[in-house]
Amino acid sequence: MKSLSLLPGPSHSLPARMLWVVTTCGLATLLAWPWRELLDPANTAMLYVLAVAIVAARAGKGAAIASALLGSALLDFFFIYPHFTFTIGDAQHIVTLGVMLAVAFIIGNLTVGLQREREAALERERQSRALYQLASQLAGALSLEQVDELTRGFLQETQACHGLLLMRQGEEVSPLSNEQPTLSGKPYYAAQSALRLGAVQATLDEPVQWLFLPLHGSTYTRGVLALSASGNDLLNSERRPLFDAIAALLAASVERLHFVEVAQRAQLQMTDERLRSSILSALSHDIRTPLTVLYGMADTLAQAELPKALHEMADAMRQQTLRLNSMVSNLLDMAKLRAGDIRLNLEWQPVEEVIGASIKLLGQALAQHPVSVTLPTEMPLLRFDAVLMERVLCNLLENAAKYAAPGSPIRIAARTDKKFAHISVCNDGSQFPPDRLESLFELFERGDTESNVPGVGLGLAICRSIVTAHGGSIQADNDDGACVTFTLPLGDPPVIEPEDDHE
């Protein structure tokens, strides 16, 4: 990759440019001298104009001016009467010299302007070719590290400056790895400003100049490209378009990698969910039949007249079978919920009834825990599927009883706001991990992974699926013990008119 320079300097040193001036004017004089008697001075002046044009194209504007002055002097000395003096014998030759000098200046300026435009066009072409090559390389990059390496190599080879990719980490920027240099002082604060304001920032940290270009994504600024150079004008306005183009290419590559990662993660999650649902469905159906047989046999043994030890063993088998049946039921429910096979039977009904039914259903599990229920005096009717909502409350109450100390109370409370009814189940047991309050509702996630309490981590996941299907939400917190709160939309319940008393 060839080095690009946005400020082309003179192609020759001062002695070389002066040599061009003397040589071209001397050649013009030698060519015109044999024809001095035949050519009019005005025609001879054209040779010197040609010399000025050649010098302007090869040595620049200053040399063209010098060539115009030297050509005028040589024309006067050798070809205007009296010869070999700078005296002008005829006044009309003064006009010739003046016109020749003016034309030489104009042609020199035009030639230099065309030369600069040509060089600028060639420079733009080289830049476009280099940017296209960089864009092609970035399009094939598979990681941010490759993007950083390609960009740094491009800047070093073409712009003689160092580049550093700083990625967004919350409200700050940092290098991709600990092996890369970190910023401090003025450069650090300038980089932070570029990220926060989304605008180009520059600073001077002697003897290094810094330029920070934000990488704008479709939604927010994803990072900052830091440029640094010693003794190199990074702030030159002619270089800014190129730097802006590099930053735009870099931002597009970073965003492309981000969305590729998001798509891959979503694809993996979908595959994982399908696999989990298939496994849940297969296990729940295949286990339920032998489990039913096992429970029937254990129940028969528990009711038979057996010695006390065998009777206790049969009763323990029945209890464990019931517990296993509950787990399998959770598996089956989760499989159905994931597959979307469950249809909601929504009806307007009082929430206190489903709360009471859930407490009664878990009578044995809640035997060691006093349960208190706090409801508003005018609790409105809610529209929900009673069977599924009973399952939600049973799971929450069962979890609360599992992790609460024996004898500790379990609290059920409800309140309403303008749009939702909030129902909470709390206990005074071990609290939820503060850093995993959201992941508790994922499949096979448990609050305490090292706990001896039996369970497979499906209860809260089922609760979330059912509540979400009703248009509500669910969350866990440790504000008043270990609490799980779910919401149900209030809607517009029907008006129940009081019955008339008939005597």
C-alpha cells in the first residue's frame, strides 16, 4: 500500500527548480537566435511563454514567475533593438514585453492550477482505492481484534499515525485488551468527551497530537477511534474527510459484528429452547405412566395392614412419588407452555378465592408456616384462568415454604394501581441472590444451587410463562424478605348489581 500525502510538497529542491528556469529559457534563446532576423520579437516571445508553461508544470509557481522575468530580460537583451542592451529603442516593444510578461504570468498560474488539480485528483483516486481496500478487508473481519489490527495497519502505512480502537464499556471507553496501551490525562478525558458528546475531539499532549473520532452506530455511539502522531498535523482540514471516512467504515464493521453476534446468540437460544421443549415433553410423557403405577402400588401398601416399619416405608414411598409426580407435572406444563398448547380459560372472578384454594391445596406443605393474607377492602374482579393462576400461587407458596425456617410466617398481599393488580408472596427465609434476580425465572435455575431442598428449578419459570400469557409480569426482590410479585391487568370488570330483597 503506497503512502498517501494530502499536502504534496515541491517535487524539486530550490537549486533544481532554478536549473529548470535557466535551462528552459536558455533553450528558448538558442532556438530563436538563428531566426532573429526573420522573426518579429512578438513571435519570439511565444517561445519564452512556452518555456514558462514548461517550468510551471515541472517546477511550480515560483519557478514559473522567475522564468517569466528571465524570459522577458532575455527577449529584451537579445532580440529587441538595440541588441545586447536592456534599452528599448521602439516604444511598441514595450507593449510586446508587457504583454509577454502578463501572458507568461497567466499561463504559469493556469498551468500550476491544473497541475495541482491533477495531483489532487490522483490523490483522491489513491485515497478511494486505499479506502476500498480497507473496506474489503474490514468486510471479511470476524472479530473486533481483526478490525483493530487492520485499521491500525492502514493508518500507520498511509497516514503515518497510530490508531487505537476504544470500545464502549457502559459510559466509558477502553481498549480491546489489556495488552494495548491505556489512555490517561488529557487524551483520556478527550476520548470520554467524544463518546459522551458524539463529536470529534482533539487535544495536544506534548509532543503528541491526538484526534478522537466517535464511531456512530444505528442506535448509539459504539466506541471511539483514537489517532495520535508526533510532528504531524492531524488537525489539517484537508485530512479530516479521510479520517471521517475511516471512522465510518470502522463503525459499520463494529456494528456488523455486533448484529452478527446478536443473530448467532438468538439462533443458539432458539435451538436451545426447541431442544429443551422436546426433552421436557418426552420426559414428562414417558415418566408419567410408570409413575402413576408406582404411586398406586405405594398407596396400596400404605393402606394395607403392615408392620409399623413397613407402613412408614410405604408412606415415605408414597410421599416421594407425589413429589416426583409434582416435578413431572411441572415438566409437562412447561413443555405445553413453551409449545403454546395451553389455551387460557379467562373469566372475571375474585382473586381471594384462588388464593384460598391454593392455601387449602398445600395444607400439608404449609402446616408449619402461618399464612397471612392482606387484601384491599375493595379488591376488584380480575380476569384470569383460575386453574393456571392456582398453579402460580401453589408454586410460589411451595417455594416460600421450602426455604422458610419452620414456624416462620408466609405473607400474601395484594394491591392495585391504575392499570395492574400486584400480588406478592413473601417469606423470611434465605434471600434471593441479588445478582440473579432476573435469571431465577429461567428454566432449571435455582436460587441456591447448593441447597439441599429438592427441586429442579421449574416452578418460577412456569409462573413467569403463565403470568406473561395473562399480560402481566413477575419479579423477585429482597426488600421485605424473599418476595415474588406478579401483576395482572385490571381491565374493565363487569358491574355486579346488588340483588333486590323481596319480602
